[in-house]
Amino acid sequence: MSPTKKRARLDAVLAKNGWFARRPTELQQKLIEHAQIAVVEAGRWLYDIGDEASGLYGVLTGSITSYVTLETGDDVPISISGPSAIFGYAAQVLGGYRVTTTVAREHSEIIFIPQHALAAIAHELPSLWLHFAELATEQLTWAARTIAEQTRLKPKALIAARLHGYSHAWPPRDNRIVLPIRQDELAEMTGLSRKTVNRILIDLEHQGLIALGYREIEIRRPRALLQVVSHESET
């Protein structure tokens, strides 16, 4: 791939990431300049919890799952990220060690900026670490909201809220919002049973809010999902 084509692809995808889009142009250019693209297969571990930080990651195509490990030793999925997602930044501001395990869910193209390149960028632009701190804060806010939703919302409202959140985070495909998320994954991430999630999804499909497909969920009426959250919270 020529440098020009590579840059164009990275520009097009990363522009859809809210944090990246708000960065100064000079910083955007530096990050793209040092970015590498690697092809990984489904099941490939990108890093494990406790690993020393080796760089910053992003998703160009495909998707990844992030896990945390409980005291019981169980690995619990906490999020799924698709194209334009940037991850692996928490280690940059939290002691230099990974706080999650990240695995490719499918054949994917992963963006990687090595640690030595980040150090070189920081030498020229010392504010880099402040930008990473802002990114980590955004993720912390998302995590806190997720915990609150799982604590207070009823099952149907919880599923609707999670699907609505993903509908904004996942780039449209052919003008359609299609989440390549399986029902069992959604169940694990919400702490609900597969049977409960299936029942709720079928109900939402009958309402015309979503369409269920093989290993994917199409979001047809994102705003209506918020109405479900509000209605369920009032009943």
C-alpha cells in the first residue's frame, strides 16, 4: 500500500472517532504519520492485562473485544469496538501497564503506533499526554455510565440503552447501522441471560426498532431506543 493511500484510509476512518477529530491538526498528522497497519485473524490476542504498554491501538476494519479479569479468574467482556475505535491509551497514563485484555473478534486490520513513536511525538508535542488523559477520562465516564445503567435499569431498558450507545459508536455501513454483535456477547456484557436478551431483542424487532440477522443486529430507529429506556424507567 502506498503511503498516500494508507494515509487516506487512516484519515477517513479516524475522522469518525470523536476524540481524534477534535485533536489539533498537527497532532492528527503526527499520529497518522507513525501509524502502522497489521492484519490479524479472529482470536488473536493483541495484549493481556498486566502487559507493559507497547503502543497505542486502533481499529481500521473488523472489531475487537476488551475483557477484564475477576478475582475468580474469569475473563468478562466489557466492550466491543469497531472501525475508528482507539484503545490501549489507559496504560499511557496509568503506570504503563495494560488494564484489560484485548482480542480480535474477526479478521481485522489493526492500527498500531509503537511506544517509541509516541515518545518522539511527545518530545515535539508535550501536550500529547494531556490529550491521552482526556481520552482516558472519556472512557472512564462511559464505564461509569455503563455501571449505573446495569445497576438501575430494567432488562429491556438496559438492552435498549446499550444498543443506542453502540449505534453512535459504530460507523454506518452502506447508510445502515449494523452491529456485528452476537446475542451471547450482548448477554455477557449486560449480565443478563441469553434467553432474556433473545426475548428482548425479538420484542424490539417486532416494534421495528431493530432487525436481527446472523451474528449481527441492525439498528433501524436509534432515537426510539432512547424512548424505550425512558418508558421502561417510568413503569
